[in-house]
Amino acid sequence: MRKLLFVTVIGALLFVVSCKKDTQPVVSNPTCSIEGRWIDPLGNTLYEFKDSLKYTFYQTTPGGQFGTIADSNFIPGQQKWWMVGDSLVQKFGSSSYLKSLVEFDCNCNRMKLTSNIFSFSYWKEGYDTTTCQ
């Protein structure tokens, strides 16, 4: 009985190991651009990447609109950003930097940022997220 249990456990472990998900990173689409307006996963914060500056806008009412750079309705203190290959580098304050791998899918309408701290997906403003999972 012990032998059968041992063989069953070893077999199950081998099955789990052989089904390990492929962890190769997705190559970014070179036709996609980070420039534009991106909404966070919760839908209440918008980031606009324009001319090497990142602007942050908060939604003040549920289902409401976000401000624009033109109406100056953004949070003070824009962050500088630049691309290094497939990575986005953001500068926070005078000496803090965050580097994230950038991956696009859904015809350049979803941007995934992955760093050693977090991984989030952002959606282009106005994109129907139900059309792409």
C-alpha cells in the first residue's frame, strides 16, 4: 500500500512539473507606442505619456471623464520617462527610478508593465476591454 501511495505521489508531482506554464516573455510589438492615455486596472486613474512626461489624472466621479493636459486637470508633479529597448524607465523625484518591461497585446490597446516590484496591465482610453482578454 505504501509503495502504491509513493508511486501515485511521484506521478502526480511529475505531472505538475511537466505542465509548468511557459515563462518566456512576450516580445513587445514594435509598432505599438507607450505615447497616449492609459487607464489603470481599477479604472479610476489615467496616465498620459506625452513628450517624455507622464501625467496622472484621477476620476472624480464613478464612470466620469478624466481631465486633459490642455485643461490642466492633472495631478502636479509629472514624471519623466524614456524607453530603453523594451523597457520603460520612469523617474520619481530627484533620484528614484523604476524600470519595467513593456509588453503590448490586443492590437496595442493593452500595455503590461512588469518590474521587480509589480506587474499591471493598462488599457488605452476608450477601448472596450471585453473584446480582448
